[in-house]
Amino acid sequence: MVYGYMGKNLQVDLAKREIKITDLNEEWARMFIGGKGLGAKLLYESVEPGLDPLAPENPLIFITGPLTATLAPTSGRWAVVTKSPHTGIFLDSQVGGHFGAQFKMAGFDCLTVRGKADAPVYLHIKDGQCRILDAQELWGKGVFETESILKKRYPRAKVSSIGPAGENLVSYACISCDLYRQAGRGGAGAVMGSKNLKAVVVEGSYKVGYADPDGFAAKVKSLRKLISDHPAMMERREIGTPLWVDKANRAGFLPTRNFSSGVFELADEISGETMRRRIVVKNKACYGCPILCGKLSRVDEGKHQGIEVEGPEYETIALLGSNCGIGSIEAVAHANMLCDDLGMDTISTGNVIGFAMECYQKGLLKDTDGLHLEFGDENALLAMIEKIARREGIGELFWGGVRKAAQAIGQGTEKFAIHVKGLELPGVDPRGAWGMALAYATSDRGGCHQRCWTPSAELAGALKRFSTEGIAQFVKDTQDERAACFSLVLCDFAPFSVEDFVELLNLATGFDLTEAEYLAAGERIWNLTRMFNVREGMRRRDDTLPARLMEEPLPEGGAQGQVVTREALDRMLDEYYELRGWNEDGIPGEDKLRELGLRSE
């Protein structure tokens, strides 16, 4: 037995209605840890190159890590891994809330779903058992109603489900759990919908075992004190991630009107401080988390009265707010709620609608179902969310994201379609934080802020701002460290050192990893996801940025005049590839793969 794991994987074939339980591969667990890493290994070994992500053979993997459901702070996290229907490459989405811990306590480390049911179904997993049950009465319903029905049926359960967007195969549909937590990016909800799987319901009463229970408890006690005394964690508890609205606006990298500017004149109206004052009801926490950065918000007056949602988070505010010219935190909360209930990623949705608004402004969209897609029009924002989720009218043009929409519209729109590898960019314009240019370009799932976050280092002076100096090393090291952390799985908000992570892992599992070996596992995972993407045809040409960000300087604010040129990005890529042991086309070298145990000697 390997402590920290449940030791069992659940495999479900919906087409055959077969349920199998297999043993955890302990060698793989030691090499890839769990979560992102072990999920990547399972995906790599089971997907043939070129497979359509919406084909029944594409596995949908729900996976925990050795620290999920333990006493460790932030241990409620888990991951969804699959081949993305939005980008066609590797996808892992990290998820908070309570579902992951409950799933692990139901007796499994991993659930792999293949096949397509002949009619809508849901899975009920409880203490080592799984049933495939009819979900036809749930099909077509939003996430909120779906979860309400299932929670009445199973009062102690936790639920993950999809909304109409996932059913309609919107390529950036998400999987929602605990109502307001999502496997948000890259379209895992569409994969779930393609399988006619409406929901997964979990109930568990098992406990996670520890190799050193007393040592683990002592370490947890010290880390909880660290969190309680940490000034940054106090700020997160008070304001949450929306604290970045004001910081980003002052620094000049807040996405505004489809990334045409980094400064929004109404930023104060959507800031974290305004949100706290006007709509926040209380703080919320994920399983086992003392940070309490979540915010339950409610609008009590005005035209958005009655809206209740957890959030909005910073990325949601940036993309559904300033990027669409929306200067009302109440309107952003309303849009956030619609996305949650319909089951769509708020980042991609806000980016897509901002792009549609610019197309309309330039006279490139004619048939808009009567919508005046002007920047700042709250009604147009809310209507577009509904139309996209249901693929109705103009929504049919935008269900596949900005890359596909630009291909359909043409007329030069690809220059301001803001994505990397098909994944729409989140809430930092890289012209104002150059480190994010390389982080976006090399992210293994496309434009993503979670693999590496450089703005804090750039604003604090740890990285020289508006320079390529030191960025490649910073991005490479952070990507490796985050890959390991997302395999444990713990939250990227936790203020823990690598030493802390390694000690928790060893005390839980009985492993004796050094810090260097732990980071090497992260590097191994990062190279494996690159191998997956290279196998799908990805090369250096794909490690790039939208034309707007490399050709149009920011017009105002704290980053006025800045642009990430092709030459600057190439310098960073050259250095990054060399540090990684990849060739000039971004393909991992055989020596590096052998060093990491990804090739036999």
C-alpha cells in the first residue's frame, strides 16, 4: 500500500455500460505524483495522435493527488484531464471546492470515462461502488437546477455537472462542481457532453492514510500558522483575487475593449474594493482551506437585483468587465452567474464577446439578431452569453472561440483575435508584463496564467520590467514547480515553499523525495505534456502571440508605448528552449527525455 493514495482507479465505459476497478500504478505515482502529472501520463498512453477530442475514445479523467482530502491546507483540489476540443492539445483544469475531496473519500484516486451513452446518464459513486443512472430528466437544465435536484436525491453528496453549453458542445464549456467551482478552461464540459454524461455524484466516508500521521499533523499545524500570519493571505481573505483589478489598471495591463488598451476608465466601478463594499455577502472556503478567498456575492438592488454568485474572481472581472467595456460590478456578477449556470468558461466567454464587439464596431458583423454589440452594453453581454451557450442565432458563430470565429469572419480579424493555440488569453495584457508573453506562448494548454504568473515579480522588481532579461529562467522554473504542485494537488494561492510541499508529500506517502527530485518530477510532467502536444503537430510556430500584441503598442497608462515584438519573443524562446533541452523547433531532445525517465536507455 502507498499511503496518501486510495490505491484504486475507477474506469467507466458508457457505451458498453461497463464499470471496472483497477489498481493504482505505483511506479507511475512515484514518477508523476498524481493530479496533473499522473493524469497526463494516463492521457498520453491512451490517446492516439489525431483523435477527435469529441470522439467517444477520448478519455475524460477526474483525478486527485496524494494530498487531496488530507489535513493539508488547500487539500480540496483535484484536476480534470483530457484532450481539449477547444485547442486540440493537452488539457488539465485545476478545480477547487469540495467535490475532489469527497470523490477521493469515496475510495478512488481517479475516474476515467470513455464511450458515449445512448441516452443522457449520470454516475453515482459511493464508497467503492459506481452506478450508471438515467439523466434524461436533467438534460437541458442549468447547473444550478441540476445540482439542486441531485442534492435532494443524495443530501450528503457533492456534484459535478454540465449545463446547456456542455450539452451543445460549446468548445469552451466547463464542468461545474459545488455550483460555483469549475474545471473552466479548454472545454472539458464539451467532452463530458459528447459522452451524454450530465453529472457525477460522489459520496464518501473513507479516510486517507498517512505514512507518518504525527509528523504530518505537526507540519499541517505549522503551515496553518504560516497562513494565518501571512499578510498576503490576509489581503486575499479581505478582497480575494479582485485585488488585482486596481493593480493591473495602474500598471497598464488590464485587458480593455478586446485588448486594445491596458487601462479602463471605469476600473474603480469593478474593483475588488467596490465589490467588497457593494455586493459581497461573506467569505467562502474550499475544503480544508483556511485562506477563505472565495466571495459569495448578492445584488440587492437595481436592474440586476436578485443575482447571487460566488465571485466574480479577477479573471472574470477583467474579461467580462473591462475587456467588454462593462463598468458595473453588478453587471459582471450577473454575467458570471449566467456563465456558471449555463456552464461556460468566463475567461473565454468574455474574450469572445469582446472580440465580437470589436468586429461589430468595425462593421464586420452584419447579422447580430438585432443586438447592438457596443462595448459597454450590458444587455448585449448577457444576451450573447445565452445565445452562445444554446448555439442560437449569432451564438452559432462564436461557440468555437475567437480562433474559429476569426477564420469564419475573415477580413483581417485574426489580427485582433486574442488567443494562443486557440485558448483565449486571461486577465494580463503581456505588453504590460513581458514575462506573461513567454508564459502564454509556452503554456501546455494554450494562453494560460496558471502555469506561470510573472506580474508580481515584475512589479516588485524581481524581474526587470519591459525586458527579456531573466524571463526564460523564471518561466521555466515556475512551470516545473507549478506542474509538481498541481500534481499533489494543492492550491497555487498557498504561500508554501518547495521544502514545505516535499515534506508534506513525504510525510503523507512515505516517499523520500529530495527537493531536487520533486522539481525534476515537475520538469518530467512538463516535458510529457509537451511530448503530447508535439505528437499532435505543435512546433515553435505555435509558441506565439496574437498580432495585436506584437505590433500595436499600448496607447496609454503605466505601460504606454510597450509592445512585445517578434524579435523579443524569439530571444526569450531561444533561451527558454536551450534551458529546457529542446531543439530550436521546441521539440524535447532525446538526452533530456532519457534524463527524466521518459525514454528508456
